[in-house]
Amino acid sequence: MVLSSPKPTADLAPIAAHLERAVAGRARVSTLHDMIVIDVEREHLIDVARAVRDDPTTRCDLYSVNAGVDMGDGELRSVTFVRGVGTHVFVMLRTPCTEMDPRVPSLVPVWEGANWAERETYDMFGIVFDGHPDLRRVFLEESFPGHPLRKSFMPPRSDARGG
């Protein structure tokens, strides 16, 4: 069996070039396998997300998932995947923040489906999604100390662990 990278369902080069012009100066656009990757600072995230959603070339109307990434050097990333159901375009939006200032704008105003996924990322990584309508933990109780998927996380000691 031969493993290979996913094949794009659309010709990504002209789409990426179009998006590069559409978000001029607000983000960096590239491609990776079968998707367009947009690296965008938090102050431009909402505008760029709306462009990806509303532009007829991409028309990314399906919010898929958000993932937190701990880069291990104090940098965190909010990584959002969206898809154009009709255009078959996949887009990854990557937005950096830091452990000291873990804030990123919520994408709920752009895609309502971001609600639950952002709560999961908040719970596990501690990224605060500014403007989220109900940002609270999903898996852990509110009093749980820390965010378990951060590389710096140290589990609390308990009698259950023998400590």
C-alpha cells in the first residue's frame, strides 16, 4: 500500500492567488496538500474569515473544527478548518497567540458552528475566544486547574493517583 497526500478537489493555485489579492496585507496565503492555508493575525481574523465565507471562489459555508496547538515555546495557535460545500475548497485558518495573552476573536459571528469547537479548545488549551456567546468548559469542571493539552500542564495531585 502506498500512502500519499490528499488530492485537491479543485485547482488551488488560482484560488490561492485570488484569496491573496482579496486579503491583501491582512494574511499570508499558501497551500498544503488539498487545502488553502491562511496565516492571519488575530486583529484581521474576522475580516479574513468573512472573506473566505463570502467570496464566490471559496464560499466556505461549512465550519468543520477548531484545534488548539501548543508550539512549546510560549506560542499557542487556534487552527480552524472550514469547507465550501459547493466549491469543494478546504481552508485552514491559523491564528497565533501566546500563553501570556491567549486571546483570539470568536468565529461564532461568522460561522455559528464554531460555538462548541471553540469551547473545547478553550477547555483543553486555555485559548480565550473574545466575543464567544457562552465560553465555558465542556469536559472539565470550571474549577479544574489548568488546561490539559498544553505542554506545560502538570496534573493536579490527588489521592486517586496515590499522591
